[in-house]
Amino acid sequence: MSIHEECGVFGVISPQPGDVGRLAYYGLYSLQHRGQESCGIVVNDDGVFASHKDLGLVGEVFGRETLARLPRGTMAVGHTRYGTTGASVRSNCQPIEVNHQKGRMALAHNGNLSNAARLRDALELSGAIFHSTSDTEIIAYIVTKERLSTPSIEDALSAAMDRLEGAYSLVLMSPQKLICARDPHGFRPLCYGKMEDGTYVAASESCALAAVGAEFVRDLEPGEILVFSKGGVVSRREHCGKVEPAPCIFEYIYFARPDSVIDGVSVHTARLRAGEILAKTYPVQADVVVGVPDSGLDAALGYSRTSGIPYGIGLIKNKYIGRTFIAPGQDHRLDQVKIKLSAVRDSVAGKRVVLVDDSIVRGTTSGRIVSLLREAGASEIHLRISAPPFLNPCYYGTDIDSRDNLIACHHTVEEIAEIVGADSLGYLPVEQLGALIGKGCCCDACFTGRYPTPIPMDTRKDRFEQKLSEKRS
């Protein structure tokens, strides 16, 4: 089992034909941290769709010639993927395109449906034929089916939302409209902005708006549907307020870029607060505070400021290596840590080090980082984690599908410290999660087991591939 971040979505609609595909490309680059398996862009040129999708990073999939082949248009939808449902194959690349009786549609999805298996079974029994194993195609089928009996694509999407459970932030493109939607719990972020020429841009994070020169307008509210067209912007709120909002707290701890603002809360500030809380909860005598790049750096700075212990650069990250979690297996993950991080000996040799990281999943990576600092001469290493212990699976877009490999499910804090080789270990207290964002409404199920939606029976990422295999046998 391997933990991954989820996906990034991006959409653009311009009042005049232009190089919207290139705007989407820049937007996806800034969302690369959210998904590194595959990416794709679909451009709408007066109702004619042109696309390019493939496995790989944005810079690998879209070269100069590939971008040049995308036509000018008035709309585009883009996606970077790590899939929590469906294998890493080209058929699961997004955006998904549908050509049906009422017109074409392209759909990009960030999140994970907790009722995907039940919906897919019902669709297959009604005659639906699936070409992928991602839950995004399930959403596309339901929207298409509803479109046959509704007056508009936004009405079809609204009707589809009555059947969807779990996490979904969507950017949908029809021949005439760009439509965004966020699930009623607001698990995953989604926002929009506006450029000086009247171009509207929607994205998973505000950092993508800044990358293309758009001014942030606001986040979509949980349950909100936004419709962009030549007539302007229309907000539909029939799904708002049906349930209590539950944005994913791990967006602030790990997933999002620190320069993003989600639901009015700076990710950077939330991580600083985590460090402050750790310093107050687990004080220690030390000489230097070191953060694990990248998402541990802000919390380390917060720990340093509160404790008065100097902040130091103790670890250097090779920026050309993807996140540790991307490696497919345990052996590969170990090798990747060696390539990805190196210790700055002058910063840690002979010193008592406070090492701040965002989480411990299995303990393998944490153990290797502690070893790096030991080899560089650190005399003591006190590990501080800006999240509580992982104790439960996630069904909303974080690839934690089993308790089996979660170290905190099988060992005490003291035992974990010994396993990873740290002199002491402190996790963020679970009751302090709300303090990170200044409000108590958030999804913390991976730490507490309090799930906002019904729990699915089958949580395997490859459950649809397995189902196909069973049918063939």
C-alpha cells in the first residue's frame, strides 16, 4: 500500500478565442504537487473539442510541439492525476470526454466517491459500458444520463449530485459553458478568479490562479455549482447547507501548496500554527529546529519561533524528484529517499536536533531521514509531527485504504520513536486540529474514525480491475 495525494483540476473560459490550452498548461504546472501519475488538457474551439492526455508529469506530457498542436479556443479544462480509484493507465487519464445526443462534455474530477461501487453496479445493470476504472467516468455517465431529461447541463449536474456521495470537486466543460461544482461537505478545495481581459479561471488551489495572472475572487462554497458562460457567472446553491461542511484537514497539513489560501485560511499560517502547538505541547532542550522539505518547513519555522530554538536548514531536497509517496513499493521508496534528501552536516553535526515532519505513515521514510541526520553527526533527534497519528482509512481522495500498514495502529508512541530511531516523538494533539484553521468543522476521519458519509464495503483502489478479472475468470 502506498499513500498519495489526490488530483488537481483547472478550467478557463475566455470572452475571445485565445491560447487557453497554454493557460491550462501553466495552471497544471502549479498543481503538479496534487497529482503526478498523468495529466491532460481538453480545449473547446467553438464546440469542437481537441485534447491531449498521457501518463507522466506535466512537463513530460506537454512539450512545445504538443502545446502548439492544441487549437486556440474559448475554453479549456485540465487535470493532474493521482487516482484513488482505478489503476495508473492511460485509459484513466483525465479530463474524461463524452460525446452524446445533447452534445459533448469534458470532465475533470478531484476527490473520491465513497459510493462508487454501488453506482457503477447500477449503471452496468442498466447497460452502461465503461472504458476506464476511475470513478470519474461514473460521474460522467450519471451527468450524461440526467442530461437526456433536463433542460441544461447544469440541471443535469445538479440532479447527478443527488446521487453522489463522498468527495468531488468538478470542472465540467460543455460546448457553451464551463461549470464548477463542489460536494456538499466541501472535502476538496475549489476556487475561481478573474483576469483583466474578463477571462475566468477555476482551480483546485489559489496558487494556480496566481500562476496565470488571475485575481482570486473566492472559494466555491460546499455544495455550490458555478456556471460560467457568455452571459456571465451564475451561482446555484440548491445543494448548499444540506450537511455540515467537512473540509479535509490534511489539505492544510500536507496536500496544498503553502502559498495557497483555502476557504479563507492560509495554508502557510495553518502550518505555522501546527509548529507553535508542537513547541508548546512537546518542549525540549535542543540546538536547532530542522524541517523536512517541503511540507514540514513551515511547521518547523513555527516551532522555532515559539520555542526560541534557532531554525536551520538541515535537509536539502532534490527538486527534480517527486514526492516520496509516489514510489510504487517499499524498496523503491527507500531508494527514493536516498536520492531525494541529503543532510547539511554543518547545520546538524554535534547538535541536538528538533526534526519536524508532516506525518508518519509506516515509519520507513521517517526512519531513513533520522538515519541521514545521525550519519551527519546529530547528537540527538527529537521528532515532532504536525499531524496526529494515522489510525483509519480515508475514502475521500487520500490513498489510505487499510489499517494494516499504518504504524500507529500497531505501536505506541514510545515504540514508534524507537523504531524510527528518534530520541523522542510528539504528534500534534488531535483535539488541536481545529486550531490550525481557526474553526472546528473539518474532516479528520483518518485520525479519529469519525466519517461524514457512509463507509464503503470495498476500499481497494483496484476494485474495478479486480471485478473485471473475476468476470473473465
